Amino acid sequence: MAIKKFAVAAYDDEDVLFPAVSKVRHSGYKIHDIYTPFAVHGLDEAMGLKTTDLHIAGFIYGLCGTSTAVGFISWIYTSDWPINYGGKPHFALPAWVPITFELTVLFAAVGMTLTMCYLNQIMPGVKKHVFHPRQSDDMFVMAIELNNHTSEEAVLAFLRSTGAKEVNVQVAESGWWYGRWDKKEPYEALNPG
Amino acid sequence: MHLKYESFVREPLVDNSKDYHEVSEDIVSPIERKPGRMWYVGFIFSLILLGFGIFSVSWSVYWGLGTWGVNRTIGWGWDITNFVWWIGIGHAGTLISAILLLFRQGWRTGVNRAAEAMTIFAVMCAGQFPIWHMGRVWDGFWVLPLPNSRGPLWPNFDSPLLWDVFAISTYFTVSLLFWYSGLVPDFALIRDRAKTKFRKMAYGVASFGWTGTAKNWQRMEALALVLAGLSTPLVLSVHTIVSFDFATSVIPGWHTTIFPPYFVAGAVFSGFAMVNTLLVITRRILGLEEYITIGHLEAMNKIIVLTGSIVGVAYLTELFISWYSQSWGEMAAFQWRIMGPYWWSYWAMMTCNVVSPQLFWVKKLRRNIPFTFVMSIVVNIGMWFERFVIIVTSTYRDWVPGSWAYYSPTWPEVGFYLGTFGLFFTCYFLFAKYCPVIAIAEIKFVLKTSGENYKKKMEAIDAMDAQEFIDSVHAHHGEEHHEVAAH
């Protein structure tokens, strides 16, 4: 993607974060993203994010599994190689329920997980910028994208007034890339510390 | 500001005053330091068992299944007994993580990670038995519906044994996805804390580059909820299908409609016992007593007494129905179970599964850790005998008295069983060393409603009069709006 400049505010309590999010949004700043150590319920709503349609994808994958199982078994038993098993009918739907159910679950689960990884852009080998070393531990970290017109001092002072424990300006790659986590990226030299 | 409140009737899920950082510290630090002597002793012992298992299996494959004690009358023996036993144990993890998630049971957060890991390892062990029971294991791929040059001859989709192939492989895959998707954010925590280069790199790969953005968490939660919804019928279907292996056969003692629910209850029973066995040791060695509290163990003991009683009712129902059917074969099968040459296995099952868990009605015993540990092992001995009773004592006296037989295992069968213990504990020791044994992100999520220190803060609210409380909330909200307006 691109290397950009961000104002970063780290909060130590989600109960401080929520009012801060609404203040930042009311003031017209665009939140790049908020990084939290666990799923904070209601944060997506507070940030104005839409709900996810992942479960609809799951439903469609499930239907694919159902039709694969029923279609495949019925094709084999009625046309490709019909075998008489103890006089049971060739089209023995009740006996196929277990396999059909299992394939439905399998397709839905695998499909949804892969879709989640794709949408969230996570994969072994993927690297992203970490704004705060404790954003996965106990800090709730908000990043606001800066442009040439915004005054850094004003933004930082404002973020401090919302209750942030730490504020700073960072240059960061905004997207993801392939890389090793033990290696420093060239752009990181631009940041203090 | 949103209000979090939980009744005082519920005991805290996390003891002592903990904040988010202390939670990370407590759970991750065992991964960051060198393992203790106990870990090495246990791990090496597991590897030795695993090695002996590999030797026994190699011996069985090289010389053929004639090295086993099974014969034409009793074809399944220890092998399938162990298969059903392990697969039953492998039911607790998904039950805890999926069904208890849907029922909003907060206490699952302390135990779900270890239980899910245990499930995956138990299913791995279970899978070995049908595979090596094939004898000519190099033809094992014949169970898969692959295009082939044998006709094309497809597997029998109407057969419960093939349903098993699909059920167990699906169950393993879905459990693995569920478990690993929960591990990803916790691996990211270890990565961000890592001081050494290698740890940073390895956990960087394992964490898939997770950074925990709001949108990522939203999708992750959506996935967890749907996976829970899918796993709930899945976990019930797996042991139902295993029970079909027996229930669809026309053999006295097997041909009963009670089998699916009775197998599922038995699976939960033995699975929770295995979770207790592991957690009693894990919480002690890793010092996690504040997260896996006595309350957690008690909750699992309650499920053990419930499912144990269901299993007991099922045993008695079987006996009643065999008499009520007035079918000679049915009545004889159960009479021989109780009083035949295998009477000891029937009574071991009855004592361990039905009588002893009833002691858990006593609260003192439910909350007693040494007693819980002993009981958890007794239950799994009982459940092993249940499968032995079903498999061996239903078949050893079949329709032709001339082919009645007695069966005892040979050393490769016993070695194979011991080898799966080796596999199970090797995996578990590696898991306990390299993965957070408690779901850190989920514990943090419940910390403010169920942590002991946070619950204490609610005392003031509890003492408040209702109207007073409403006023205080309104006053607070007014303040907040005022501040926003000022900007």
C-alpha cells in the first residue's frame, strides 16, 4: 500500500476509549483503525463500521457442501455404478443424511475460515505495522491518519485531552506485506525509539 | 459508558486482583521461561511410550493382524474399544468451546483452550485404530471416494463405517480450525512481547500477522459464533455415527435405538473427566490456579455427575428392554454380560461409571482437588470398560455355540494402546510449552464482569437503591453529552 504518517493514541481502559472514539469522530478526524488486545463489543458500532456478512458466505459454502454430497452420491448410485446393497433402493436418501450433514459443516467451516483470513489479510508470513508493542497486551491503540494540512501538535494535544496515556506521531506502512517479524523494516528508522 | 454487572451469587472466574497486563504476564511467562524438570521427565516418558507404540504397530503391520488376539468371533477387540474410548474423550473440547459458548457460560473461557487441544490430540489417537485395524494399511485410501481403476468402484455410502470416515475427518478439521483461530490473537501477544529473535520470527509466522484491528475482531467473532453453531450439531453427530457402527447391526446388545444419546452422554462424561485429569495437573505446574479455579473444576464435576447418571439410566434401560422384549437372544446376551466369563468387565463398568460419580452430589467432594483427580481417572477406566463390554461381551457368544470364544489382547495390541497415550501426552506437553493453555483474549473479555477485584467494585452499586442508581447513571450520561457538545 503506502507509507503514511499517523497520530497514535494509546488508552489503557476500554471505558476511556469509547468516549474518546466519539469525541474524535465528532471533531472530524478520520480514524485509520483501532487495535485492541481482545474483542471489545460495541467498538465496531462506535467507530461506524458496518456489520460483517461473513455468516452469509458461510451459509453459501454450506449449501455447496450439501449439494456436493447429495449430487455426487446420487450420481454414483443411480447412474455411474449402481450396486444392490441388501435390496436397498439405489436412491437411498435417508442413508446419505450423515455424509451430507458432515460435508455441509466441513464446507461451511473451511470456507468461512479461509474467507475470514482473506478479508482480514492474515496468513503465515504476512507482516503489518504494530503501532504499540502492548496493543495485544493491555493497550487500546487508536491511529489517525495525518496529511499535510493537519497540525501534529494540535492533534496530539486533542488526543491527550481525550484521556490517552501515550501519544506520538509515527510513520508506518498502512497495508500488509510479506516479511519476517524479527527483521526491522527500512521505514521504521524514521520513527524515534 | 456501558454498565457491566454480574450477580454476586456467581463466584469470580478469575481470583485475586488482576489487570489485563497481569493476565498476559501470568499465562505467557511459562512459555517464555525454560520448562521445569517435571516437564522434561514427562515429555521423555511420553516419547518412550510413543516409540513403543510405533514399534508395536510396525510389528502388527509387518507380521499381520494374526499377531493380535482377535479371532473370527471377536473381530474388534481392544482396537475398536480404544478407538471409541479416545473419540469419546475427544468430545469435551468442542462441547466446552461450542455448546457452552452458545449457552453463554462464562466459565468456559478458563478451560476451553486446553480442552480443545485435548480434543484434537484425542481424535488423532482415535484415528489410528481404524487405520491400523485395516491390516493391509497401504490400501487404506480405498475408504476415500477417489476415481480409481477398480471398476470404478466407489465406497459404500450407505454404510455407517464410511459415515465414520466423514464424521471423524470433518470433526478433526473443524475442531482444528476453531482451536487455531482462537490461538492466532494469543500468538500475536507472544510475538509482540518476544525478546529473542527466533521467538519473534516463529510466533510472527504462527500469528498470521494478526494486529487486532476492530474490523478483524468483528470478523473473528462472527466466525467463532458460526463455528460454534456448526460444531454443536457436529459434536453430537460424531458419536451418534460411531454408535451407528453398532446400532445398525443385527446383533443382540448392539441393535438398540438408545445407542446414539447414550453414546453422546458417555462421550461427554469421559471427555470432561479427561479435561479434569489434565487441568488439575496443568494448573498446578504452570501456576494457573487463579484462572482455573476450584469453581471451574466444580462446574465440570457437576456435568460429570449429570452425564454419569444419564449413562446409568441407559444401562438400566438396556437391561429392562432386553427383558421386556422377551427375545431369547437379547435376554441371553445381557445375562452373559452380567454373569458370563466377562462378568468382571461389566461390574467394573457399573462401579466406575454409575456408582462412584454419585459421590459428586456432595459439594465438599466436588470441590476437593485430590478427589476430583482420582475420580477423573476412575471415570475413564469405567468408560473404557463400557466400550469393552459393548464390543467384546456382545460378540463372544454368537449364534453358533461351536464358535463361542474367549478373547484376551496380545502385547502388540497393548503396546498400540500405550503408544496412543505416548502420542497424546507428547502433543499435550508440546502444547503446554509452546501455546498459551488459557485463551488470553477471552479471559480479558470476561475479566471486568467476572474478575474478583472488579466484582468487588459492584458492591457499591448493589447497596444502592434502585432510583438512586438510575439517577446516577443519568447524571453520568448528561456529563458525557455535555463534554461532546463542548467540542
